[in-house]
Amino acid sequence: MHRIACKGAIYTVTFQEKVRQVLQEKEVPLDKAIRSLNICSKELEPYITQPQGMLEYGRNVIYRNQQVEVIVVYLPPFAKTLVHDHGFSKGEVYVVQGSLLNLIYHKDLSVNKIESYKADESFHVQGDTIHLMFNPTPFEVISFHVYSPPLAHNQTYPAEGRE
Ligand SMILES: [Fe+2]
């Protein structure tokens, strides 16, 4: 049987199964659901994907049902995501490993504010939140994202924005 030790607990189900069990409860707020998963970076290792094509970061949709979509993001050292919004979805981003900067943009793509998050911290995005995530460190960053409803109509923006 597959066993993963994580934060003092031993799990005998896969991480994907754990995610499915927690997120099939419809009324649980996303931040609470993520906390209850007790995620550690080791159990996310099988879901880390390398950057593909033009993207500087790895993006892996590990679970989706009618209510939610779950994505594991891997930001190599000094990598950033595209500037993007989230369509009509709200989301919660939980930093599993490393530290990142969250750059939030105005509609005209000028920078509104820059937030800093480290492992075990999380932040919220709305559908119309325009942002990018940047790893300013020489270390790998892993983040865990849950969106509800599943992402659709989300857009990327050509510019990196202006300071
Ligand atoms: Fe985002």
C-alpha cells in the first residue's frame, strides 16, 4: 500500500483521493478545505510538472468536479506566471513551499500592490483579480490552488504590466 508521511500523519490514500474527499463537501469554504488537507510539499512531488511551451512555470490540474478545480503550480527559481484574471471564479492560493510575490494590477495593467507570501500562508483571488505570481528567490516554489467554479473565461494579458 502507498503510504505518505506528512506533518506527523500517515496517509494510505493518494493525495488526489484526499483532495476528492475534502472537496466533495459542497459547503466548505475553500480556505478551510485547504487547511484541512494539511498539505506538505513531499506529497505534492508526484504532481509537480515542469514549465511547458512559453510558460515559465509548471501547471497541473489534479482534480476537477462541477464545483471546483484544483491546480498545483511549480515556479522554478526567478520564474513568474503570466498576468491573468480568473474569469468568473474565486480562488484560494496556498503556498506549500518557498516564498513568492503576488503582483496585483489595476485594469489598465499598472501595478496596484505587491504582496509577499511564504510557505503555509494563503491568499484569495476574485474572478476580476488581475495578477501574476513571481518567485524572486533561487529556491523552488510550489503553490496549491483551488477555484470555484472551475476556471473558464479566464484571460491572460500580454503585458507584464508597468511599475
Ligand atoms: Fe491567478
